[in-house]
Amino acid sequence: MGLKKQTFSGVKWTTASSLVNALIQLIQLSILARLLSSEDFGLMAIVMVVIGFSQLFIDMGVSNAIIYKQKITKKELSSLYWLNILIGCLFFLIIFISSPLIADFYHNKRLISLINLVAVTFLIKPWGQQLMVMLHKKMQFKATSKTDIAARLIAFTIVIILAYNEYGVYSLAIGTIIYTFCTTLGYNFFGRKIYRPQFHFNRKEIREYINFGLFQMGDKSLNYFASQLDTVLIGKLLGVEILGVYNVAKDLTSKPYAMINPIITKVTFPLMSKIIDNIERLKIIFLNIIQYLSYLNIALYLLIAILAKPIILLMFGVKWLAAIPIVQILAITFIFRSFGNPAGSLLLSRGKANIAFFWNLGIFLFYPIYLYIGSFWKLEGVAIASLLLQISLFLPNWRINVYKFTNISLKEYILAFKNPFILTFLAIIITYPISLIIENNILTVLISSCFFGMIFLTLLIMFERKLIFGLKDFIPEKLTNKLVRTKLWKLIQKVN
């Protein structure tokens, strides 16, 4: 299978997985918001920050090193595999011992049993981690996507059953374990067809990967912790119950970001890694990635911002009205955050994990200052602080992470965002009055979304035909031939 065909297949399956997972998680969030308290959501938010941060250390940051390195022996892979498992066991013990200290920090003893329960994932996840990475390296996203969808459906079913039987926040904790167990089974089922770990360990063989991985691990740790600092500080400064309200708003607004960006970045990282010396081709690919991501992110998030009230009332009910302004602010925040996301894959594809590390170190050092000042104005202040941080990172991200490796000028970089902003804003201005006229929440969301979609698509056809035609460069020739015969494609050509 050619690189172009592999890339399209990866995008197709990653898209399917992201869409299904996002839908399942939204349905789960909507159901649980009516069954659990805001304190339950706050507690689980803290637990997942602790677990999520610790899980970054399981593979010592070598997953991307495995993808980046073109030639790797089975013995090296086996040594790394057993290293993952040893580290997983170590972190299970560390989290188990540390849980009382974390509970004391938040003055909530319920956290001890919750953290210890979810920490079981450290004994499960390492057995499938490397196999998932190998499937990605071989561009076999179909296998990982099928695994993820099946695991999410099974975990969702169990979580809802437990929640209806009054297990409270423990239903979420058990669901996390079930999801991890199912994905590990799936990765082993598919992954062992292309690679089977041996009973072999030699630390000398993995030294090169550890050196790459230490920066990668540091980068991911800082990036993750910086992105979760709002959760950590709100829980401490404003209380677990208020954190629950914030977490529901953040969970809702983060879904498009978590759904859209991995579709492109997961697939384009291996793609950009294969482009060694052709900077001009890398530049074109990166600018296209920025534009496609910008159109998707800006459109969805501006729509969420104007429909925040009917969405909250429809999905969660009146007890979550306090989350409406937070959703609106965070929607704009995630637009700016999405602008910097492709730079991470670019740096890793160039083997520059050290730059990514120092970039996130800078964010990590400044973000708490923004959040602490914002906390004086309660939840809205924290949300605005996050927005201001993301806006302030726009130009430094271009200069440090993009320009040096792609030769993309500041003018070219800004112009990549200009049309997505202008066209989407026009569609929003036309759509907004419609959202005010309709009183029924379901009809408001459905009609406004459909109307926005039609206006948005019309504007794209009128002003972005070149970008639409550029999609042909990312899909296989067989599908391209089918695409150009469709009525919509012929309509676009007539407009041209």
C-alpha cells in the first residue's frame, strides 16, 4: 500500500474512531450528569489527573522514538516491552502509597479508595502499549480504531449500569479499568500478528531510546500537567464541588479538540517523519494541516459558543446552568489551543523532542501565575486566564516551533488562519439570529447547526475551492476518481 493510500486509510479509521468515541462519551456525560453530583465529577477529575499524569511514564517516552526510528530490532523492542511492564508495576506502588497524601491535599478521604482503584490500570496498560505503537508505526489504524471503539462501547455499557445501580463515582472508576483491559486485549490480538515480544531484556540496547524518550517523557508530562493545572488549582482553591461544574464544561468543550486534532496529527506524524530532506513538501503539508484543522476547530467551537445555553439545558439539565459561561469562554480557548497542536507532531517528526520539552516547560512555569490571578474571579476568572495564555502563545509558537523547521514566514502562518476565521465568523453572524428565535432547545440546536452548516459549506465553495481541490492530494487515486464524478464536486467546478 502506497504512502498516500496508507495516509488516507489512517485518516478514515482514526476519524471513525474519534467520532464514535466522542459520541459515546457525550452520551455518557449527558446521562451521568443527571445521576451523579458535581462533587462526584470533581473527585473523578482529580483522580484522572493523577492517573493520566502517571501513565505518561509507563513507556519512558519511547513510543514516539519507536515510530521515529526507521530500523529497530526485535531484541530492542523486547527490551523496551519489559521495561514498560516494570515501570507500570513501579508506578502502581507509587500511586498506592501516595494516595493518602493526595487526599490530604484536597481534604477529601474518598480520594484514597478511588485513586487506588483506578491505579490498577498501571498493571494492565503496559501489556498492550508497545503493540499499539507498532500498529501505528505500520499505519494499521484500522486495527487500533476497531479496538478503541469496541472497548469504549463495553466500558460505556458497564458505567451506565453501575451508575443506575447507585455506584456513584465508582462507576466511572470501574469503567476506566474496563476500558484499559479491553484495549489491551485488542492491541494484543492485532499487534501480535506483526510482532511478538521475546523473553529478552538488555538495558544497553535501549539506551538510545531512553535518551530520546526522556525529553519526550518530560515534554508530555509538562504538556499534560500544564493542560490540567486548572483542574488541580480549582480543586484546591475553589473546592471539589465547584471543580465538578468546571470539569463538566471542560469535558464538553474538549471533545471536539480531542476528536478532530488526533485525526490529523496521529496520521501526519508518521507521514512527516518519512519526509527527510524535502523542506518545501513539508511546508506545504504543514500549511494544509493548519488550514484543515482551523476550519474544523473554529467552526465547531464558535457554534458551541453561541449554542452553549440550549446545549447545556438539553444535555445536562437546569442544575448545570452555572457551566454556560465557562463553556463559552473555553470554546474560544480551545480554538487558540488547536492552532499550536500541529507543531508538536512537526517537532517529533524532526526528532526535536528536546525543543518540545522546553516549550512545555515554559508554559508550565507561566500557566500557574495566570490561573492563580484568575481564581480571584472564581470560575470565570480561571477560564479567562486560560484563554489569555493561549492567545499569548500564538506568535512564540510560530517562531520557536514552526519557522525553524518549515521556513514558513509569519505572513504565511497568519494567512493560513485568516480565511477560516473570516468565513466561519460570517456563517456565525448569519446563524446567530436563528438561535434566538426558536425556544425549544432540541430544535434550536438542530436547526441552527444545519443552517450554519449550509452557510459554511456555501462560503467554502465560493472562496476556498483551491483548498477543497487540494483534498485530492491526500486521498487514493481510486477514491479521487469517484469523488470527481459526484454532483457536489461538479457543482464546485462549475462555480470555479
